[in-house]
Amino acid sequence: MRIGRVLREEHGHRVRVATHPAFGDFVERDSGLEFFSVGGDPAELMAFMVRNPGMLPSLETVRAGELGRRREAMARMFDGFWRACVRASDGGEPFVADVIIANPPSFAHVHCAEALGVPLHLVFTFPYTPTQAFPHPLASVRRAGRDPGYANFISYPLVEMMIWQGLGDVVNSFRVKTLGLDSVSTVWAPGAAYRLHVPSTYLWSPGLVPKPKDWGPEISVSGFVFLDLASSFQPPPALRAFLDAGEPPVYIGFGSIVIDDPDAFTELIFEAVRKAGVRALVSKGWGGLRSSSRVPDNIFFLDNTPHDWLFPRVRACVIHGGAGTTAIALKCGRPTMIIPFFGDQHFWGSMVGSSGAGPPPVPYKHLSTKKLANGIRYCLGEAAREAAGEVAAAIERDGDGARNAVRAFHGHLRLRGPGSMRCSILQDRVAAWRLKDTHVRLSPLAASILVDREQVSWKGLQLLRHVEWNDFEGPGEPVTGLAGSLTETVKGVFGGIGGMPYRLGKTARTRMQMRRRRRQRSKGGPAKSADEHGEDDGEDDDDDDDAVPEGATRCAEEAGMEDRSGDGPGRDQYLSDIASSAGQTAWAITTAPASLALALAQGFHNAPRLSSSTASTTA
């Protein structure tokens, strides 16, 4: 949300947030951004992940039919993501995405970007880019051997391969039926973002997790991103009274985690707090922590409370290890114990434990009263406080993570030069059209003005595709490559020689039209060209000239759209036509060996992908 607000308020972008309907009020009320529902229930997803924390679902989950329901939900969300890219909101203005910012697990991002031909930027809170520095957070990698770098690196494509085995057919159905794209092989698709060098920004502090040395310039680490919710929060009197009644308490909360047996888990927390001898704030969260018995006086049950208001008022934090909660706890310099349930929570537990700002993480399924009490005692120690203070100072040095992320995002957009996304006339707008056979790029508004003024026609415009995200380049196999290369060479040769009469005839026709105009002007008649029809409506055309931006007329003239009322091409144009035809033929012959070699190389390179795609499609 914070990144979206910086994009809108400081850079003037229109920002649409596509997410679950449960977050609609938060997006629109608290951030003021445009919201688009993609469907799905995050509470159901959290419950599923808690029951199935690993990459493979349990047998009970399969028997209950939950896997099929999750796949159906993902298919509906994929369609929702595409609608978010091209549909207007209810009663809203038309919307077509110029750029897509997404997190990697949304899966639909690169396919929607490929269909639209627009830039894509991945932003996330834990690593999805292969590196030797640490394993994929969703993979369980045992430390074996002296150099774990290979195991760490290979864990990333392995995780993607397992995901594609479970969702590949759903993704391909989305590509074919919704986007009109070809299906992709479930063997070749994993790792596409890495191969295509999709720009990515990771939202964590480089002081806590430095950027790995094997990540390229397309990867950036911006620092943590925080929302300011404390300034508008008014604490209930009971909470303020509890805080004022004694020493600062310990915060215990697990956010959006849905727990199977909240009553038993609550009693475990009560007993651990008693053994640790502390006061505690226990957040009810999505798990619905509650007590069927009397709540001890040293414990207060919290409803939804902004962490940036609450954490400066506590001694330590016991959390599930979500990236946002971990970030604000460390920013406030609070020692933190992480009890991971699934996913990246294990990664953050490991990072915090390695920094000394908290004890080693204790997975939820291994948690006991004794382990929780010991973890709380560690967080109250001097070593943990000093380590947490050092991490907090590093986060402060990182600067504003949201602005850093926006700076990285803009840095990967082509806003200058021949491939610029900007409109050639209205520089503050994104181009959607290109004037054929020119480098003139037009935004929808500029194109509409020029068409209305009859400076150009829609037939003379071509839709722009700013980025191509297809890494399947060239022929599918060597035979096709050889045939295609020879065909292109023959077309080039005969296109040059065969096009010579056409070019000479066009030049002669243009010269005849110019002579006819000069004769008509010398007799005092109107000098109309062959394609001008209709009668004068009696209005002064000069009155409408102001409706066209000054730059529009200039760019139109530079593109060759001005009325050719002069003498037209001279006799030397015939020589130019002959030279152009001969040059095209010579170029086709000269480049034929290189084109043939490239086509054969691409054909041999792509053949395994084509065969695996065919096998996966027909299986």
C-alpha cells in the first residue's frame, strides 16, 4: 500500500490494487488507492497452508478434496488478475495497465504482461531469485558438504518445478482460453523470470539480509516498507489502562494465521507467560485466540491494533514471522521470537536468529510451554536487546524503503531514447500507438486528436508493445529453421529486384500529380490532391488549428504527414529507387549465411522445449 501511495502522490501514477475482496476496505479507506477484486478468500488459504506447511499436501487434504478446490480458486483468481489489467471498475474510468507490479506467487503476472506487451516488475518480501547465498524459503535444504551454494541455488528451480506440476495445466488453460497465448511446457516454464531477467525488488533491509553477490543489476534490495497507521489510531481505554498498570508487557500474536485448536494454543500461551513471569498482550488475530476460563490479570486480549503504535510500548515480540510484522518489530528495536507456521516465516526466523535479535525459531508443530517460556526469557536478555538495537540502526540507515523501491521501479522503465514508453507529443503520457514506418509514438489522447484533425488515420497506426516476454525465440526445430531462413533470403532478393518497378512507378505517379497541381495553381483553380474529396463547408479551417497541440503539427510534419504542395521528387529519385532495390537484394544475399547459421542454432536449441511442450499438452 505504501508503494502505491508513493507512486500516486509523488509521481502522479494511477494505481490499481488487485487483491482479495477481504482487503477492499483497507485499500480504499486506509490508502485511498483504487481497488479491484480478484476473488478468493485469504482466510481459507491461510488455513490450508497451516494444515499443509510443506510443498506436498497431506493425504487427508487430498481425500477431502481441498486440493481441487484450491486449484479452482486459483483459476478464478487468474481470470480476476487479467480483468484487473483491462477492465474498468464499476462506474469507473476505462483502465488498461501500462505496467504490472506483482508478487511472484500471484503466478499470472508474466502471462498478463506477455499478452499486453507491457513492463513487469516483481516486488516481494522474500527471495524468489536463485542464489547460492541461501535456499528458497519454501524448500527444506539440509546442510551437507562444505559448499552448500549449489544446493541453495538448485532449490529455486526445484520449488518452481513442483509448483508447475501442480498448477501447470491451470496456467496453460488461462493462457490459451483467456489470454489467447500458446501453452508453455511445464518443463521449460519454471525459471522463466530468471531467464528473462525480470526486474525484481525485495523489501527487506540489506543490513539484515545483504544482497547476494550473484544477483545481477536487475535485482534490488530496497529496505523494509512501513505504513503509518499509528497517527490515526486511538487506543481503547482498557488497553491504555493495562499498559499504564505495570512494566511494559510482551506482545504475543500470530496475525492472519488460522489455528486448528485455538483454545489449546491459548492455554499453552497462558502457561508459558506464567513461567516466564511477564505481563503479556495477546492478539486474537485470525486464529481467534480465546480462553474458556478466566483470563489472568497479567494478560490482556488485543483486537486489531496497529503495530507501529503498539510495539514501541512493549518489551519484546513473539510472532509468526510474517515479513511485515517482523520488519516493524525490528524497526522498533524489539527482541523477537519467531514461531513459524509455513512459507517464508522459517526464512525470517532463521535471519532473526542469526542476527542475535531473537532465539532460534521454534516451528509451531514443535512448540511447547517450556520452549515458549525460554524464548521469552532470551528476548528479555541484554544480548538480545543490543542485537535488536543494531538491526534497528541498520534499518534506519536504509532510508525510506518505499521510495527506494519506486526509484528502482522507475529505473527499469525505458523513458528515454528510441524505445521510450513516452508519447512523442504528450510527454507525460504513455504511448499506446506507433505511426507506421516512423518512430513517432502516440498516447491514446494524442492519437485521437490527430485522427479527429485528419492528420493521420487509424489504419496508419500500429499498436505498441513495449516489452516482449517470450523467451522462445526462433524456429522450433532445425528443419523449420532452415526452410524459414531460405524463404526469407529469397523474399529479400526478389523483394529488392521485384520491387524496383513498383518504386519507379510510384515516383512517376507522384511527379505527375505534382505537375497537375502546378498547372491548376497557375490557372487560379484549387490545388486539390487526388485523395481530397467533398465540398468546402464554408468554415474557416484556421479556427480549428488551435485544437491541435503545437507539438502535434511538428511531429506530423517530421513524420512526412504534411501536405506535399511543392515540386515533389526530382529525377534523382529514380536513381534512389534503383539503389534502394539493389541494396535490399545485396543485403539479403550478404546476410544469408549468418541467417542460416542462426536459424539452425536456434532450431537445435529449441527442439527439446518443443517436444516437451507437445508431450505435456497431449498427456
